[in-house]
Amino acid sequence: MRRPIHVLLVVAPLLPSAAAAALFDTGEQREGYRRIVSPPMSVLLQGAVEREDGMLVIHPGRHRAEANAYHQALCAAYGGTDETDRDEVVFSPQGGDSYRCKLAAPPLEEPEFVRDISVDEEGRIYRWVPMDPKATRGQAEPRTDQSTSPGGQESTPAPSALRIDPHAAQGRVPRDRQYRAYSWVDFLDVPFSAQFSVDSTVLESNPCQWHQSGRMDPGPGMKIGGTPTCMADRTQGVRSWIRGCHASVCNTDEQWVLHQ
């Protein structure tokens, strides 16, 4: 049985990319990147329903207009177009946000500071994105390593025609506080249309997870990322992992989140 998530309904018109970018821009800049801010989490989660297992799911076509405008601005900053609302997005009960961007060209490796996702008292997400999308495009190196997910399943290295570059959540966070863990997968040189899936987990005492799945069309690049809400409950280090799959080809990354 699915139960609706009751939140305040805010209706916003869909905006052109330039107008949407200005709406969410904070004016802060750093090393070729600028900071944008999302709508409050209560708005981003509108349209979510609760599954029997307690997970929250937003079905395709159910994201609200203001969330779509934010994802459009986010994807435009990467030189791409937003396809988030085409997919099923799933979060652990604490909630979160996820996006999917179809890119015109493969992205360069991002600097570490873009992983630092801060959140204000209204639950708005502050994120660093490129000031000039053309300056951040390149040809990322393919991964050739094999890794194993916490469930013991071995990942298959991506062949040269398709590269899957996953980035698990990592870094240091304050103890006894909620935080949002950022992880993403770059799908590069996608050769054909197929089903895809992205699964990410931070192994806190109450694991925080997000999942996105749907159909991916061929193209030079696809960036899929998520920021689930996590709780750092005591001083320790916890493992995080993410796996991206296109058809039967998968790749996995594992990292650590340290509680200070």
C-alpha cells in the first residue's frame, strides 16, 4: 500500500534554462565554479509516495514544476538537458534529491570541493556547478578496476565502447547531525539504448540510500547524481558505495564517510 507524503504544494511554471539558472544562482564563485541553491526539500519531495518497505518513490512524470526547474538549471550548468522526470527515483525514508542530465559532451573530472553539499535550515541544497560548461568538458579516463559491492556482487568492468565512472559519497561530516551525502555516476560514450540503474548507499546505522532507473538513449554522456539525507550518529567511519549499470555492464565505487 502506498501512502502519499503530505507537504505544502508550491506550483511554479517551467522556466527556460537561462531564467532557471538565474533563479537558483547564489552569486558565489570559486575556481571556475558557481554555487546554486535548490528549493526546500519539502518541495523537491512533492509527488513522492511511501512504499510498503518504507522507501519513498517518485514515479516518472510526478516531479513538481519547481523541482523540474531546479534540475533544468543544474543540468544546463553541465552543458546538458534535464531528464530526471523520465525516471523512477527512490530514497530511504529520510528523503533526498536526485537528478539525471543528458550531456552534449563527456565531462572532465570535478574538483573535490564540489562534493561538499551544504544544507540550510529550510533544507535547501547548496551545490557547486561549472560557471562555463564548455570549460569543464573533456575525455575522462575509463576505469579498468573491478570492485565488489557490500552484498558481495562483483562488478563487471565497462568495455571501451561504454565507460561507467561511479563516484561514491566521501568526506568528513559533523557527528550527531544530519547531512546530505553526494554521489554520482558518469555514463560515457553510451553506444545503444538500454535500461540503466544507479544504486547508492551510505552504511550508517540507518542506511541512507537512493536509486534511479529507467531507459538511457545513446550519446556522449549522461550524469546521474543523488543527495540522500543521512544521520552521523557517533564518531566513526562508515563505508559508502555506488553502482551504475547499463544493460548488463556495471561498475562500482566504494569510499568512506568520516564522522568528526
